[in-house]
Amino acid sequence: MGDYCEFITPSDVRFEGKSVADWIQVKDMDDLPIRQAREFLKRTKSIHSKALGLLAGNHENTIRKRYHQDIHNFMCVMMNTKNMGYAAFCRLKLFCPKEATARKMITIFAEHGAGGGRLLGGKVTNLDRKRMDIWANVYVRGHVHEKMDFDRVAVSLPSHGEIRLLQQPQLLIISGSYLRTLSRPGASSYTECASFPLVPLGCKAIRIKLMQRRSNGKRNEDVDIWRLK
């Protein structure tokens, strides 16, 4: 979802030497973004083969714009996964183990995002507005360092045959955060100095399951989407 590392260099006004991680050495300061990216790749090695792709965040984009170093694409190449840019659609095709044809397709819209404010209302409103422009089953947004989700539903008519309402569940997610607001004693991170609100760490996850239901003797495939706390 982007912002995989802080990517704040010594020339950045937000840099605070006392809040730098213990695994950073003095020699790493000459190429801090690469050192942080390699640490990220090391810690996520077990899931590289499962990643559908990496979204870029504003921290990665800042390194690219200020220092002409595409750190995001470097991580995508090292992980052998797709560079999904700042916003992307993703189609998940659900298959029955006994059949070769796809039975259902889930559309996901994911973006790193921007803005949102410090209060929950602004963050939720910005995400909900995406439904006005973009249709998807699942909307995922990052950037605002919050972990929450809420349900919506969309209805439509079949393209042919019997006129009946089709209900499609929609799940909206703000994906979470791994950035501590308060720093260790003796140091003051930029988040602490800016008095950012405290947020729970971790990410949201969902489980998608293909269901089979019968109506009037006909088999219908449906999709259940759950959030995992």
C-alpha cells in the first residue's frame, strides 16, 4: 500500500538522528533509502512470491522526485512483483477446484491516497467518495495511518433475462499503519512533534470465499467477503 519505509534522509527537515533505527549504521547515511529498502526486502522475504504487486506511496515518490532515485521500482524488481503505481485496479478470479473456468471475479481498487485530515470523518469521507467515480467490490486506501473498515452495498439489474435486483457487497478499507507516533525516550520523531494522533499498529485483512446457493432449482455463485480483525 506504499510508504514501506520512512525514506527520510539527513537533508530532510523531518530527519531526527536520535530516532533512527538501531540497525542503521553511520556508513548507511550515504545511501539511507537503499539501506532501508534492503531491510524491508529482508523482512518480507517469506511473502515475496505471494505479493500481487506494490503500490507506491508519497515517501517513495519524494525520493524519486528529490533525489532521482526510483526506490519503489527497485523494490518491485527485487521482489519480482508488479509495479502498481500510485493507484491500481486488481481482478481476482475465483476458481472451483474441480473446474477450469472462473466462477466469479472480484474487483479491487487500491490506492495509496492523499489528504484526509487527522479526524476519522475526513478519512472515511475521502474513501467513500471513491465509490462515486470508481466501481469495485473492495476499496483499499493507505496514507492516513489508520486501521478501519466499513460496509456498503450496490444494486443493479441483470444484463438480460428476468428483471430482479442484484446485490453486490462492497467493502471499504483503510489499510493500517506500522509507524509509531511516540518515539523512544531521548528522541522526538516528526510525528510526535506534529502531535499526530495515536493509532493502533498493524493492517486490515479480508477473506473472500466462493459460495454456491440454489434458487428456483438453479445454482447461483455468490461471494462472501469478510474482514479479519
